[in-house]
Amino acid sequence: MKKYTADIKTWIVALMATGSLLLTACHKDKGNYDYTELQDMYVNTASTGRAFIVKQFDTLKLKSNLVYNGDRSKLKYSWSAYFMVPNVNDNLADTLSTSEDLAVPIPYLPSKYYLEFTATDSTTGRRAAVRYEMTVESIGAGLLVLYEKDGKVDCDLIKTKLLEGLTPADEVVRNLYSLANPTVPLTGDALAIGAFNLSDVQYISLYTSNNGVAVSPADMVISKNFKDLFFLAPNTVKPQGYTAPLGFLTNDYEFSAGFEFLVNDGQLYSNMVIFAFGSESAFSLLAPATGNYKISPYPIFGGARIVVYDELSRGFLQGSPLGTTLSPYVSSTQGSPPFNFSNIGKDLIYLSYAFGGTYVCYGVFKNPVDNGARYVYMMDFLTSTARAVMDVSSLPNIAQARLFAFGVRGPLIYYAAGNKVYQIVFDPATGTASQGIDAWPFIPANEEITCIKMCPHPGRNVSESALDKYLMVGTYNNSTGMGKVYMLQANITSGTLQAQPAAVYEQFGKVKDIAFKF
């Protein structure tokens, strides 16, 4: 017991001595170091929340809400996004911005994403971070507008209430192609845009005078470059005409009619999805037909056969959808046909489906020797019947017209020259034209018409009566470099255009084509 007491005393003395040394050491070191109080560094989301919805291609603007009283010049920022549900790419994060505040378009697929913001002190490594839940919604259906601007070709989407049941309000989603494909610009002259939709085969095609691509309708990202559009890609890249008609041929207005055609460097390439076997064959343009010909930019599908106009022989040729040869088109000889399909003898200016039957087409021709006289040929490719020839040479400014639009539900023929839209008043039963009238004299003098088309698709699950309800007119102001799209409501019987436009959309470049996006 005594020994225990002595040991305790010894331990206490030793402890006091050690403590004294430690205190002395601390006292001696006082003032040898600078102590810095850590600044607050966090993201305050109280006013914004952590979940939000954004439309595809909309510009997402989001403040960092970083609370930090230190030297912000030493901070590095990062905004990144990745799928909530891991995908086949291992859910790799995509860096959206390295600025403190976010202001970027969102071209992602419709889905749910995590959006992360981090701020990192580059000297100390301290950082603040926050993760948001971001839902990206589809831009949906509307009118795709192809245009040229600042040396590039791009497309916008008009979401208009005029397409019944598709959009609740008018808005224009800008720069779809360039935002989705920033490193693959399209150059040259804008030529054509078309959306193909048949079962699970869906894509949007964009063509210029020196290129062509297919993009996904979901996010507008390139799915195939020009050479990949073909089974055997042509050596010369020179698109001249493209068409993928919507389903007015089958009265199914939501889907394409099952085929598409491309004219490249005077040769015809066809894609007949309804005859294809497997997704790859349903997505590629077949090799061109052999022979000595130069196809005009306006191929037609006419009753189980392809119909094209040969600029060399100045006559129509025909071929089977999967054939490799073209032969002279055989006309019906019943009655006294006003012309021979295989021997028109004139230069084709424009050809498209028109009023009078499923495969009825009108063609606008120029006589190469008769002072350039203009004619409208009416023909039925289902029955191979030559219906009528209308001499329209005397109509106002018809010699300057290069843009035409035909109605398929009523006897409508419009043409444009300068800043004027004209209507050809004619009798489809007799094939005689009575006059050409200034159909809509309200386009400003400093605007040039660069595109006219009948509205191709009125909306899903609506009656046929809405087809051709609007004439779409694209214009361009060379001084400002800006374009417009006028939506003009047409009387389907008389062709009269209402004086007040149904809608006007602005801030495009030079509008060259308009198509429906499903």
C-alpha cells in the first residue's frame, strides 16, 4: 500500500514536469505561425431547388449561387451532365461549361440527367459542389426550316399552333443542326431537308450542294455522313434534288410513303423501304441505274415505278423500285393524247404531285427554242395518261419564276418571282389557264422570295381537310441577311390567300426548304 502511494506520487511529479515542459514549449513557439480562418465555401440552392425541366436545344441559364468570400480568381469551375441511369457508354460525364454561371443550349436526348456544378480552389484544392436533377424534354413536332447564314447551312424548328394538336404555343427552336454537331458544319448552298418516318426507320436528311447527312430526329446528331448513305457511295459529291414524300399517297399523314429519292450529279439513287430486308437495307440509297442519262432534280414515284425526267433526251424515263435500268416511259395511246411522255422536247423547271388523283403530277416546262415559252403539263402516272398542256407564257413574270407550289386537294398552282406570289387560275377539267393574278401583294420590296411550299402535314390524326391549308413562303432580305417564313391561309377551292398572314416567323437566314418533323 505504501509502495503504491509512493508510485502515485512519483507519477504525479513526472506528469507535472512534462506538462510544464509542454507549456514552455508552446509558449516559446507562440507567434512562429500565421493562422488563416477558412472562408465559407458552399452552394446555396435554397432559392432554386435541385430539380428542373428543360426543352431540348433551349439555353439553360443557371447561377452558381456559390457562397465564397475568398479570392475568386483562384477558383476553377465545371458544369457537367450524365444520365441518371447508366448507359452503354459507362455514363461518362459531358462537360457543358467551365464558367461560373451556366448559359448553354442543351442538345441532349430526352431523358433524366444529373447536372453537377463544382468550384475548386486551384491553390488549396478546397471545393464546393452540388448535384441537380435535370429532365430534358423533346422538342417534338413542327416545321423544319433549312437556310443559309454566315456561310453555313443550318435548320430551325417552328413549333406552330397552326399544326393542330401538336404545339400549345408558337416558338422557334434555333440552330438544331449546328448545336448538335458543332464540329461538322454544313457548307455550300442549302438544297433540301426531309424527315423520313416509317415504322422503326426514322431519320432526317439534310442536303447541300456539296454534302448530305442523316441525323437522328431525337437529338439531331449525325447518324450517317454522305458516303454512309449509300450501298456504294458516288465518287462525285453533288446533290441536286431530294424527296421523301409524306403519306398523302396512302392517306396516312403521320408517316412517309415508304420511299425516298436522291439525284446526285445527274444520277438517280432510290431507297424503297417497303421492299427492304433488314434495317440496314432500309437505310441506304441503292446504286444508280445504268445508262446514258442526266436526271432532273424532281424524281417521282408513280404507281409501283420510279419516274424521272431525262435532261438529255428531254423525255420521261421509268424503272422498277429495285431495278438497275431506266427505259423510256410508255404513254397510254387511248384517245388523242396531247403529248408523248418519252418525247416532251422541253426543259423541265419543276415537277411535283398535284390535284386530280393519287399519282397526278404537274410539270412546268420551258421551250428551249420558242423564246423560252412556258407550259404546264398535266399527267397521270398511275394510268400513264397525258391529260393536258397549258400555255402560261403570257402570265405576269412567269419567265422569271423558278419557284412553284401545287396543291393536291384543290386546283392550286402558285409561283414566285422577286417579292411577288402569283396564282394560276385554271380549269383542271379542260386544262386551260385563264389568268395569273398577284395572289399576295404584301411582301416588302426589300425581301426576295426564296422558297414556296404547301404545308406538307397538318398534324397527327386530323382530317384530310387540313392538308394544303397554308402556303409557306420563305423570304430573304439581302441587306440585313435575315429571312422570314410567312404562313398564308389558302382557300382550297379558289386558291385565294387571306390578306392577313396566319403567322410570320423571323430571324432565319436565306430560307431554301421547309419540311415536317414528326
